Amino acid sequence: MASCESGIDIVEDNGPISLRVTLRGIHQRPLLRSRAMRVIDLDRDMSDVIPTGTTLDSEFLFARMTERTLAPAMSAPGRRILDVGSGVGQDSQALAEHGAWVIGAEPSQRMTGLAQLHADRTGGAMPTWVRGWGDSLPFANDTFDASFCKGAIDHFDDPVGAIAEMARVTKPNGRVILAIANFDSLACRVGRAVDEYGSVVKGRPLAGRRGYDAPSDHFTRYELALMREQASRSLDLEFVEGISLFWGMPGWSGFVSRIPGSIARSCLGLLDGIARRAPELADVVVLVGRPRRSASTSA
């Protein structure tokens, strides 16, 4: 058994994970048990999905994505926040640095181990790591002030179930935040048109995965209408906004790297402003909503 100052006890055995919350002055509430782990490869190399090189446009996109995803969670002392699909845990740790009690839920043992290692090396506030699936979260109803999933929902084989679970464990006046890659972005549309022209008119064969194709580890290829439809089943959406334009478009990264840095950053900021108001064209979409309660949810 491990414990932390926030009053959570974590009990792990050879079966599913179970937890219980002990908050000062509040009656103990047993949390739901997660179902047994699925047997699939959770430790695959991600180099074919996320570029290993660092470019200015990639830095801009991922920094803005982090900023816009974490801000609505409103991290502050005493707030309870859940990071679903927490990966290597950098977002969980960033929120914990602001005084929030943060739990990172992640099914991959490798990712959880890397998160613990990273947190140990950097020091500072320590989140709590839990191995669990997004569509079967091992927490009681109304446990968290906010829950978020940044860039992972399209990796889930049951994204609708995961969103419903995030809504269930979040308080009615809390927020659920989703950040999702848009495979119908302007960049994807241009890339597809360029490839079609090259294939049909020039006779050039296509080789390898294209930027507008969902990677092999994605279960869902998202575009804005599908994001809204799935999120709205469990959430009353407050706002939907886009992040960045042109990321992954043929020639864009090279162009940005060749112009002066100050001009490049101004261009990226201007395009991001356009994307914010036109999420259907954006590279990433952020959806923020309040949990929608039903009879089955509140039971």
C-alpha cells in the first residue's frame, strides 16, 4: 500500500487496482474497481507518430496545445484534477506544481515508469500515478474538479465510453477538457490535394503513411463534427476552439525554418488566431464542457 499527503491510499495486488479516498472531515468513499488490464502492446515506439526532430512550428503547436488544455482545468491548491492517458506525466506534474492534487491515469506500465522517473529527476510536486483505462476509470462519481485528456482520445478503442467516464468522475460544476488532432485540418486537405495531383497528373506513386492518414495506433480518425458529436453525448460544451494552422503541410516546416525567427513566430501566432475561430481548419481542436448528468450517471 502506498499513500500520499493528499489523503489517497492506493492498494495494488495481482488483480485490478482499487483505491479509496480519505479526505479530512469527509466520510470515506470506496472508489470503483477497474476491470482487468487488456492484453495489447502498450509500449510501442512512437517515432512514426510524433516527429523526433524539433522544429519551430512543432514547438509552437505543442506548447499552445498544452497551454490551452491545462488552463481550463484552473489548477490551484485544493483542486482535484484527473489526467486521462497521462503518458510520461509532464502535464500532471505541471498542474501539481500549482498546488492541485493530480492523478495521472495511464494503462501503459512503461509510460507510468517513465513518468515516475521524470518526476523523481526533476523534483517538485509529485502527482499520483494510477494504471487504468479511460473507459473504466477506478474512481467514484464526482471525485474531480476537472479532468482532461490531451492528445490521447484517438488512441482509445472506446472514446465515447472514455468521455462518459470522465464526465462521471467530474463534479457537475467541473470541467472536462479534450484536445484532439484534427485529420480534416486545412493542412491535411492541402496535403491530400497535393498527393492526388502528384498521383493522378504526374503519375507519382505514394509511399509510406501520409500526414492526413491516422497512424496505425489510432482507433479513430477525427474531424470536428465527430468530435462534437461524441463529446456532446456526455458534455454540455462551453466552447470549442482550434490551435495552429498548416502543421504537417508539405513544405511548411521548411519554410518556417528559413525565415527570421521573429517573423516566423509572428506568422505562427497570426495563424493560430485564425485557427482559434475556425476550429474545423485547425491542426488541433480543444473542447471544454460541463458533465451532463443522466439518471444512470447519477445513480
